[in-house]
Amino acid sequence: MLVVHQIIANKEAYSKALAKRNVDSAILDHVISLDEQRKVTQATLDNTLADANKLSKDIGVLFKNGEQQKAAILKEKTAQLKENSKALATQLATIQEELQQVLYTIPNIPDDSVPKGQSDADNEEIFAEGEIPVLAEGALPHWELAKKYDIIDFELGVKIAGAGFPVYKGKGARLQRALINYFLDKNTAAGYTEYQVPHLVNETSGYGTGQLPDKEGQMYHATQDDLYLIPTAEVPVTNMFRDELVTEKQLPMCCTAYTPCFRREAGSYGADVRGLNRLHQFDKVEIVRVEKPENSYPALEGMVDHVKDILRELELPYRVLRLCAGDLGFTAALTYDFEVFSTAQDRWLEISSVSNFESYQANRLKLRYKDSAGKNQLAHTLNGSALALPRVLAGILENYQTPKGIKMPEALVSYCGFEWID
């Protein structure tokens, strides 16, 4: 969430930045107008309460001096002031709530490095690595390989829950577990502390990280208990620090967690959603950082390098994209997407997003740190997938297939306990 005093101080720059996102700057004028109304109403309320307090003291003196008639007149004025203060307090609360709701609808200010653009077609490729393998004739996409080697049953998932809920079995299930453990081990070795977190969150947590109200229709909602199934571990992990004031020495705070993720936005038709390409439920290992503002962009580059190292070990061809303003997430200031090349499908598949939210989430979370001067400052938050399993698994199945079977990447053999799926 943007900070009101920063909107006022940087209105022109913010207007230009939001224009890259195709957001009308009139909403900033609305925020400034509401804030002015808030200030005027607050000042009027403060003056009214001060007048009422002064009259109360005067009434006490008059009663003490036996001047009951004058005291009675002042009591009537005091009663009216108290009624006025109640009305002003209600008006102030209404203005504050409207201001808060408007702020919730404004996306983050994109970093200067974010390119202009309307969609993913305008994203910038900034790095690519790895050789795309040449597969034997008759190479299969992963959904066909899953059926051939009996490692993922998509039809059984439909029977149990519906489309987008695959059932992993045998070596497919073991490979899933291996990837989770491998990613967690890589993250903890890099200094991230592992957490196990709830898979459901309350509404306050959804607002804290920005999934609500922006993605309300994309989240599964358990209405009876008013809880939401998490779309990513970012939500519960980052909310561990909601309403916290930490010391400067505690930063950075680096966390990793494995969770299943639940998303309603998955489609139902076409090659883009075949097999593991897009699911309603999938597994993901997340990394989250809480940083001092001056360290957040070096930390972001470090997270990017960390994901690169994992993909190098898996020997998967990948590229890194800097997302354009039109494809940038609502809460992000800058995002790098990682995509792995699916040789059998002949296309790139997104497997990770690494983002810096600057102080946007921290302001919603009221996550602050006390700097060396003793002043409370908003922290910066970052997160990234390290990694999302479905498309990594798809890339492994497709790129490592041979006429003999599917050879496991060397880095995973000790985790899964087998070299081949055959």
C-alpha cells in the first residue's frame, strides 16, 4: 500500500509511474482530497473536544463558587459539543475507511527499470543459459510421458476433485518429494530458515500481502470460517511479521517454506493448460526476505542468482525476463520471471517469479524496523519461487526423455533414489 504523505510529496512522479501500468492518476487526486478532508475533520474534532474539556473545567469552578445557573448554561453547551464530537468522530471514521479502501486499489509504483508494455509479449529477456536438447523422433509431451510410465494420473484427479488436481504415483510421487527436499536444502544452505506454516489464512493476512482485494476471486474461500486457502507460501510466511517492530540487527530475515498452493484462476482448455502446465493445486517452495530499504535491490539480485544456481544444477535450459509494467503483479515494484524451455512442447514455461515489493507490503502489514538513529522505518519485503514444482517436473520429464526412459538429473538422484523412470 502506498504511503499518503509520499503520494502528496511525489504526486507527479507517481502519476507518471502509474501511467506505465495504465492507472489513471485521478485516483491520486482522490487520495489527496480524502486526506485533506481527514485532516480538517480531525482538527475540528480536536478543537471541539478541547472546547468541551475547557467548559467542563469552567463548570466545576462555577459549581464550586455556587453559580449554579451559569454552570447549567455551560452544561447545555458542553452537551451540544459532545454531540458534535460524536458526529465528527463518525464522519472521521468514514473518511478514514474510504481512504483506506481507495489505497487498497492502487498498485505499487514500478521501479524505474521496469519497461513499458501491455502484456507478457512486451517482457524483456535479460539472460538465457543452457543448451536446448535435441530429442529423438517421437518425443512426447509430459502428459503423455506421465501416462506411458504411469507416474501421474490426471483422470484420477478429475474423479476425486476435478480438472487441475493431478494424482502423483510411484516414481512420480517420489520425484515430487525429492524436488521439495532438494529445493529446501538448497535454500537452507543459502542461509534461509525453514518454516512450516498454515495452508489457510485469515482475511487480514490476505490484505497484508495484497492478495485481497486484488485477487479475491482467484482464491478458494472457506466461507463458514472465513479462511482462504493460500495461493503461495508468501502469504503466511510474510504475515509472520505483520504488526512487528524489529531491530536493525535482525535484518535481513530470510525464510523458506514448502506448501501446497491453491488457485482458482486455472483455465480448462488448450495446450497452455494441458497436464502440469496450469493447475488448481500444486506444490511450491518459496523464499521470502525482509530487508532494509537500501539493501533490498542487491538482495533481489542475490535471489535471482540463487535460482539460477538451482537451474544450473538441474541442467535445464532457462531464461530470465524482466516483466513490463502491463504484466507486473499488483504489489510488485520489480519482478524477474524464470522460464524453462519445454523441448517436447517447443515453448517456454514459467517456473519462478522473484519480486521486490519495496515498502508496499510492509505498509499494509505495519512491518517496521528501528534504525540506528532510533527512528521507526518501513522495511522492504521480497519473495520468490525456489521453485514451483509442476513446470520444473514437466521440464525434467520432457528434456530428459530418451528412447530408454527418463534419466534423472544428477543433482536429484540421491534425493529420489533412482536414476531412471522406465
